[in-house]
Amino acid sequence: MFLGGRDLGLVHDAKGYYDGHKEIRFEPGEGYEDGVFSILEECVKSDEELGLRVDVTLIDPRNIEHKISRSWTYLRDKNDWSYEP
């Protein structure tokens, strides 16, 4: 999570989905499109740009790791997230 360009660290959640503590298995063609998580109170009260980056390590059937990253910016006026290519 980033606020005004400052790295605020990982999103913590009780189930471990967002902080790297839980392995999630997918079959080819499956995806991870939506999520439910909380943001820090500091982010709620701020007018600064809020962003998220998701870093994922995929392990293929040959046990080869592939790392990907995706980022989003929160559009406060629309209450929506915009994907950053």
C-alpha cells in the first residue's frame, strides 16, 4: 500500500491472503479479480494518492517460479480503483 508515494507496507488480513502467508492454488485459466481488504485509517483521512501493488509468485506444473506485479490507484472522487498498466 502506498500513500503519497510512501510505502506503508503490506495489507494485513486475518486470513493471510494479502500478506503472503497463504498459498492460493489456481488451475489454468482461473484468476483472482476481486478482493476484500481494509485500508489504514491514515489513508482514509488523507487526500494524497493511494495505490496498491500486488506481487504474485506463480509456480507452474514444472515447479518453475514466475513473478508478476500489478498496480492500482484509488480514484477518491469515484470510489473506484483504476488499473495501472
